[in-house]
Amino acid sequence: MRIFHVTPEQFSELDGLPDALPAQGFLWIGIARRPFEVQRGTVQDALLRWGTGGLVDLHVSDLLNHQLPSHYEDTSWYDMLIFRRLLVGAGGRELFLDEQHGSLGTARAALEAIDTSPVGFVVFDRVLLTVHPADCQVREHFAQRLGQQAREGDLRGSARLPSGPADLMLRMVNHMVDSYLELRRLLTRHLGTLQAELLNPRSRFDDWQMLLAARDKLHLLEDSGEDQRSAVQEWIDALEEWPAETEAGARRERELLRVRSRDVLEHIERVLSHVRRLEQSVEAAVQMHFSLLGHRTNDIMRTLTVLTAIFLPLNLITGIFGMNFDGLPLIHSRTGFWFALGAMVLVASILGWFFRRKRYLGGRLRK
């Protein structure tokens, strides 16, 4: 568990949960899922001591659930957002970042490393509770980033510290969405390797399990993006229903929250659009692969048919001269064999020239 005190001018980490809320700013409690399961009583006591109200038991269960999809819920004293982030394992991250590899095995390993994992956000008026997976880098990234901004002292524009728990939550959600946008080029490259293997005329592609796994991963990303969009849209709808602010500064902060929320929603739409394009590209590659197989089979059958057509008259000639009749022409002649052989070569040459001119032997058919 890490506890941070955030104000418009400073960002500092506390040693433990304070007895009371600070006079200014808000608290950010970032905790991994397993420690939260062990210390949830301590967290609940602190929330009650601060007067913010405790967590509903069902929401605690949701925060501890590894399989929960992205969704939004609210109460009269806090809002809860579950947001599934894109997860790439350490080995898979190396494969994604190594642009020198383009083999089918590398694409398989990179795609298998993709997964999603939920991050829970509980937004009080002056407290933000975030529950992360054990290997989540989002908390460490923002702790380091905000601490560096506070040390540098340049808190203008986009470098300013979060104005409240909701602002920090939206920044973290936007960062999780952008983590996919950063990987989309490399994901496209690995799927392009798979498509190239499917469309290679000399390839004997038979790894259909990998193809199904790639399609399942894309379906997983699409379903996750749909849930993310619904959750953020519900958050935006709830934000519109918040009581109107009377002070100009508070109204400005509320408008900034709306802008940031719409920006997050737009990024999610971009993710969904890209995933759907990848799905369509893979489906098109599969259809083109089967079309290529059909075209290759037609070429083979056409070649075999032409060869059969060439040898049919030769079989006819040998069949005629193979009949057991004494009066058969040329049967007793010294030149009969060579005459029949020459006739067969001539017939085969004429038919071969004719079929090649018609492009029945390779190339496009001539009308």
C-alpha cells in the first residue's frame, strides 16, 4: 500500500494512513489486490474515520474480482469505476518491442502474451482508492511522474498536478488506453506476419490453432473495449448529474473533467476502430488463403487435364498398332515403328503448342 498527499502545489508520499484528512488537497491510496484483501478492514476504518463513508461489501467483492469486466457504479458518497487495462507479459513485451523479429513463431508468442486485467477506482470527494493487479505499472508510473512534476516546480498547463480524485482517475484511465495505442503498430506488424504466411503461395500453412488464438485475442480486445466505452459513457452521464457548482473555479474544474472524460472516450473509440480493422483484415486474409488454395487446385487440375488430353491420341495410336491383326498397315514394315513414333511426337507437339498458345499450361487463359 502506498499513500500520497496531492495538492495543486505539491505531491508527497506518506508513511501510513493519517488520522485525519489533510486540510488541503486529497489523498491517493494505491494498493495491490492481494494486500487490499488482507488490509481491507484497515482501509475501511480509515475511510470511516475520515468521514467519507466506507465501501459497500458488494463493491469490495468487485474490487477483488480478477475476472470482472469494465463497468461503472455509483453511490451517494462515492463513484466506482472498474477498468480493464491491456496487459503484456515481460517476455511478450520484449517480443513486441523487438522490431527485428518477424517470424511466425515470434508472432505467436507476442499474441499469446496479450491479456487484460482489471484496475479498480473508488472516487470520494477528497480520497481516491485504486486497487491494482500485482504486476501493474500504472501506480508506479504516476507516482514517479507526479513526484517529478512537483520537484521540477513547473505546474502549468498539462504538467499541473491533478486537481482532485476524479482528475487523477481520468489521467490513469487515459494512460491505460494509450498503452494499447502505443502497441497497435507492433500488433499490426505481427498480424501482418501471419497474413503474409497465409497468402504465401509456397507456404503450407497448417497452424490453425494459432490463427484461432489470434482471432480470440482480437475478440477479447474488442469485448474489453466495448465494456470500457460503456463504463466511461456511464461516468460521463453521472458527471452531468452532479450538483451545479457556484464558484467559477469549481465550474472550471468540472468542465475540465468533462473534457478529459470525452478525450478518454475518444481514445477508446480509436482502440475499438483499430481492433475491428485488424479483425476484418485477418478474416479477409483467411478468405484469400482459401481462395488461393482453390486457385492452386484449379491450376493443378488444369495441368493434369491438358496432359491427359495430350496423351489420349497417343494412347489411341498405340492401341491401334497393338491390335492382333496380321493385315494391319505398317505392322510388318521396317519403318513402321519409326513412322508411328514420329506421328505420336508430331501429335504431342502440335497439341502442346496449341494448349500453350491458349495458356492452358501456365499463365492466364486466352479467349
